[in-house]
Amino acid sequence: MQIILFNNVSLSMERELTLAELLVQQGYEENGFAVAVNQTFVPRSTYASVCIREGDKVDVIVPMQGG
């Protein structure tokens, strides 16, 4: 079992996942958000090749509208 932080919530993974797999698993299948892993921006084109490992911190940033 691997533990990561996903949007500041502890999450257990049974196996290593790619960022793309993790996002789908967590319901982020649409566009319109950015992702940082360990405080480093990850380009969308690399989501399928970035592996999420034990102890990683994944933040999904969704733009907010308002004035």
C-alpha cells in the first residue's frame, strides 16, 4: 500500500499509478485544471508518463471565477 497526498487528503494506492490514471480514478476527466506534483507544474502532455510514488503530493488547481 502506498500513501500519497491528493489535494491535501491522504490517499492509499494499491499500486503505483501514472498521473493520468490517478486523475481518472479521482474523477478528473475533463479539461480546465492544472496539476502540480511535489509543487512542480506537470504539463498535460506528460500525465500518462509521470508515475506517482509513495509520499508524493499531488495538487489539482481549478481556476475560480468571480470578481
